[in-house]
Amino acid sequence: MATETAESLGSPEIKAIPVRHPGRWVAAAIIVFLGVALGNSMASNPRFEWGIVGNYFTSSRILHGLVVTIELTVTAMAIGIVLGVLLAVMRLSRNPLVSGASWFYIWLFRGTPVFVQILLWYNIAALYPRFSVGIPFGPTFAHFTASSVITPFVAGMLALGLNEGAYMAEIVRAGIISVPEGQTDAAHSLGMTRLLTMRRIVLPQAMRVIVPPTGNETISMLKTTSLVSVIAVAELTYSAQLIYSVNYRTIQLLIVASLWYLIVTTVLTIGQFYVERYFGRGATRDLPVTPLQRLRRGLTLRHGL
Amino acid sequence: MTSPMVKAESVHKRFGRLEVLKGVTLEVAPGEVVCVIGPSGSGKSTFLRCINHLVKIDAGRLWVDGHLVGYRQVGDKLHEQRDAEVCRARAEIGMVFQDFNLFGHMTALENVIEAPIRVKGLAKRDAAAQATVLLERVGLADKLAAYPAQLSGGQQQRVAIARALAMTPKLMLFDEPTSALDPELVGEVLEVMKALALDFQTTMIVVTHEMGFAREAADRVLMMDDGRIIEDGTPEHFFKAPREERTKQFLAAIL
């Protein structure tokens, strides 16, 4: 092979001695040493009590907490995304009252800590003990007590979702702005209405810009749900707390919770890769290779040789 | 005498303080091919975008096929048309842009069938069959599944022409369709446009500096300068004896 190339080049191939990088070797050695030292201490320090970590890793209370955490993440992100799209479109409206309302919402929810918002929703019954469905100043059709509707889970979901909506609004707006105006012109010139243009032409292309930060937000949300432990929702962190408040294995249960957060984050990261790949179609000449494709390509290459 | 396809009466357009169109008056007959030339900033593109109401005019009147563009006349009052009405009118006017503006997330075929399905309500199978014929006609039968980023500029512009034709427009507007193309790709786009003009008798208004195209395919050439049409004549007139000094200068610069 090599001689062929050299011949086709018409002159001998360059065979030079590569530059040495001693610094890289030193850095690599330090990293290996630190890694081994850390691993050794984690394995040999009996106080870690890895057996207990293993015992609680799949205990029913932890798994139930994990399910609640995932439920909270999914519902809050769903509220956040729907609200974000709505607020972003409102923010770009030509009606000053509509865009002003969106601006005010974002200002309010981005400007206060989500922790405070969780506590506020949990205590909403102090402000509105009863809800009624009906016409203002007219007849009412149904009554609810706040405590029956706003359970701790619902309070947490609302607080996280409504707060997320403010952040998602800015992400979606950035995505919409990133789509060139020519796309809208072309759609309009074909007789597509403004709504149809937004739904079929602008938003799908905005997704390429929207998806990466949304993945980031989802991963961030997964961990922010742990704040809901403050209003006694038995999600992953609170479940761990409940167990260690009785058996005092604090570190071990926090490790259990952390491992689960890491696992779910890993799954979300993989999911994000495929969602990005889907919405990237058309944007680049070639789609990024999936790990499975890379594996298959590697295997066929080896067979070919 | 047939009624004009496009009729403009003293059309004015301002962007802020800048007056881009200062009274454009024009009639284009059905089947006519009109080339619009003129220096940049003379209002050619703006006028073209007024015809399908992508730009709203400030004064004057504009009709396409006898219908007022963007407004409804009730008695002696003008009412702005609703989005749906404007869109219905636009659906019958094809437009091809300088930067192609193909939908980047759709293949060539998907670009062409989008509006027939969503706007005209065609069944997907019928739209695809029609789109395949159109893409074959512009010489892209083998590129149905290609995304715009995988096509050359000339190929993209031909897809864009097919996309506009898929709505069976009664009028085609071309906004400098070859200005963003590499010189050797200009020919393939002009060939398609020539076929449209000569074989299919499509009414076309083409903003272009391709005088070769004007000579071969156009019935009329308009010279615009400073927001007005300053000269209007056959291509021969422009090649042999342009009247205005400004036209002579301009043609000397581009030929």
C-alpha cells in the first residue's frame, strides 16, 4: 500500500522522527497515580461500607423514590416545554400586551429562587383555601379545597414546571430567532399561514438549537427535584434521608442516591444524542455516527482486512 | 383585450424615512415575460415582494388577476385582508428567491410536496407523483431524497423552482434567481426558466441582470432607478437604442 502511494506521488514518502512529548507522559503518569490512589482508598477504607450501599441500592423505598423523581422530572419538564414554547411565541408577538405578559412572567419566575417557589406552592392554601370553577361574578360550577388538589407532589411539580417554563421560553426564543427569515418568506410565498409556517417550517428547524440546552435543562431538573424533599415528597433524596435518619448510615445512602442520579443522567445523555441526531437531519451533509454504527463499521473493516 | 395579470398604479413604499418605491405604474399581460433590471437599491426586489404582499404597500393600488393585493374593497373603504385571505392569494403566485430558501430540514421531494399537501389539501401520494414529474422536468430525478445541504446552488435553485411550480401558480416572480450562483451553474437555472417562459407560457416577472436571458425569453424589459420605472421596452430596444442616459450607463456597466 505505502509503496503504491509513494509511487503515485512520484517521490519517496516522508519518514521523519516524530516530535517527543515528555510533558504528556508526565501528566498521564500523575493522573494514573491519583486514580489508583483514589480507587485504593475507596476500596480499602472500611468506613465506606460498600456492602450497605449494595444492600440499599435496590431497596423498595429507594426504588420508589427513584420513580417519584423520574415522574417529577418528566411532568415538570413537560409543563416547562409547553409553557416555554407558548411564552416564546408570545414574546415574539407584535401585540405589546401579549409580549409584555410573557416578559413579566419570565421576569417573575426567573427572578425568584425555585426553592422559595416550591415553598410558596406548598403553602398556597394559606392564600386560597378554596378554588371554584365558574364565571367571574357569575355562577360557580365546582368547588375544591386547596389541600385536596395541591398535594405536596402537585406543589412540587407546579413549582418546578412553572419555573422551568421561564427558562425554556428563552431557549425556544433563541431557537426561533436562529431560523433565517428567508424560510418564513418562502413559506409565506407558498401560501402557508403564519401558524402553519411556525409549526411546519420554523419550529422543526429551531429544534436543532433548542434540543442541546433542553437536554441540559432536563439533567439539571433531575437533580433540582431533590429540593422538593423540603416539602416531604418521598423522591429519591428524601427517601434516602428517611432511611438514614433511622439507621445513621448517612454517607452510604447519599452514595446510593448519587449513583442513581448518575445512572439516570447517563441514560438521558444517550437519549439526547439520538434526539439531536434526529433534528440535525438536513443541517449537515452527514449525520453523526451512532455508537452501534461505529461498532458495526469497525467489525466489517476488520473482516475486510 | 384580456385583463392584465398584474396591474400597479402609483405604488409607493417607505421603510422608515427611506422611500424605496416612488410611484410604480405597470401592467403585465397574461403569458408575458418581463425582466426588471436596475442598480441595487432601485426598488426592484421590493416591488416584486409587494406583488405577493410579503411587503405591504403604503400608497397606490396593486392588482393580481383583477384582485386587489392585501385588501378588500367594500364601498369606498379598504379593509385589510385576514392572514388566511392573504395566504389564499399568495398560493397562486410562485416566488423564487436569490438565496433559494429551501426548507433545510426537508428533502427535495418534501420541499416540493409540503405546500400542495398543507395548503391545497392534496393527498400525499398525488402530491408526490406531481412533485416527481416536476423534479424530473428540472433535471433532478435522482435527487428526490437529497437534503438542500447536499445539493449545489444550481440544483437547490431548480428544486426551489419546482417547489413554486407545484402550486400551479398563475404568476411566477423571480428575485435575482442566479445572483447567488457560481458562474458555471447559472446556465442550468436559466435553461429551466427559459423552458417555463417559452414552452409553458407562464406569466413571469424576473428581476435579473442576465441580459442574455432577457434577449432570448423576455417580451419586455423594465429599467428601474430610484424607486421608479424609467424605461420600458422590448429587449431589442434596450440592446440597440436605450433612450435614457441612466439606462445606457447601467447597461454599459453590466454587459
